Amino acid sequence: MLNLRDFEKKIIEGLCKKEKPEIILRVAS
């Protein structure tokens, strides 16, 4: 499993880039 920090970084990067945030939210949930 990915480290929580790396996972959070990917989420932040995704939100900043606004690249399919829905998919990121699905992965987070």
C-alpha cells in the first residue's frame, strides 16, 4: 500500500491540476 503522505500528495496534486477529482475521491473512499 502507498504511504499516507504519498497518497495525500497525489490527491493534492490531482486537485491542483483538477484532473478527474471524482476518480481521486473514489480511490480515497
